[in-house]
Amino acid sequence: MTSALHISTLFDSGAIEVEALDRADDIRLRIRADSHADFRQWFHFRLQGAAGQACRLQFLNAGECTYPDGWRDYSVVASYDRAHWFRVPTRYDGTTMTVDFKPEHDSVWFAYFEPYPEERHLSLLASCQRSPLAKLSHLGSTVDGRDLTCVTLGQPGPGKKTVWMIARQHPGESMAEWFCEGVLQRLTGTGMWAGDPVARKLLDRAVFHIVPNMNPDGSARGNLRTNAAGANLNREWMQPSLETSPEVYHVRRAI
């Protein structure tokens, strides 16, 4: 029995528009725009029912995306378990981006870059608070009511510098939160970084305030650049508002 093809996006950071899904070798898709904005580049979806079939996925509006040149020499990422991601053959002709791939399993996820899930974000914060070196603080709430959390490491002292590090003002930059995870693990001495001399020297000389995800709403919604209100956060720093850019408002006030 052959399963019917199905594409879903109703999960954290899910985003795609389906134009045709009748045949595995003719799957036609469109990359959707951000919430209340015209930016588009991020996608993340699950394809089911295609195991062992030669699939051709065409992203018809790739050339109309915010950064069309970004598709050159780019390869879509895929995963069977959402933990291990790999690149799949991808080509771009200046208009359409095409993926040719034969899934080994019934369910396969595709994404613009490896997603950093909200659940992992919460687990990262929980891991940090177990360290005596770290303190978590609630800076405020986002447009959708999510927590905006800052991790502080180090104690203030004479001559110490203050360092702020923020990631994912643009939610589609998921790799930035992966970077922050590594920074937090090293500074807190987690796992292989226990007793790391570089981390000790840094904490002797500075206090770090790290916001691993400044745009959790946009991340959950599958946006490329904007928050839930359609605001591009790194353009909001001069006059942030609680109505449209509370994320910048709260971080700016804390700084």
C-alpha cells in the first residue's frame, strides 16, 4: 500500500506553501512571507509518504525571496529524526530552486537551516541555571507573550568590562542560537568545558549578559526577519515600542 503524500508545517518554526502535491516527482512549493511583512526565505516542513520514491521539490518563488543570491551554492538541509541534519542535492537557476532526493524513511523534514527548537531553547536555559556561575533574569514579554530571558555570567568588580551578546533578532538566523549554546556551555564549564582556563580568564575580566533568542515569536512562527508584529528588530533600536517591538524595548532598557 502506497501512502498518500502529505506536507505539514503545524509545529515550531514550520513554514511553507504547497502548490502541488499529486506526484513525488512534481512537488511544487512556495516560500511564504513573514508575519505582517514581505520578507521571505525561511522554510521548514515535514514530508510524509515518500519513502523510496524519487522526489523532486521545486521552490517556485526562490528568485523572489529577500536574498535570492543566497541560493547560489546553497543546499537544503534535511533530517529523519530532527536531531541529525544533512545537506541534500540542490540547484538554483535564478528563478526556481530544485531539490532531487529519494527519502529512506516515510517522514523527512526539510529546512532552510538546521532549526533551533523552542524546547531546546528552554532546556538550554534550564541547564544554565544549574551552574553556580549563571543567573537567569526575565527581561519582559514578547508580542505573543513569550518570555525574553537573559543569562548573566560573572560577578561585577573593579575594572571589569560588561559584554552583551544577543542572537536571533532575525529569527531565520537559527545558527546564531547554536553559537550561543556553545558560548554558554563553555562559560558555564559544561561537559567537555569543565575547568576551561579560557572561560575562567574571561569571567575574571568581564560580566556577560547573553540573550540566546531575542525573537522567540518570529522563531516559532517560521519568520525570516520579523517578530509577530512584523517589526524588523534590528531596525527598532532608536525608538522601540511596547506595542510593536517590546523585545528591543526590554533589552535596550536592561543594557
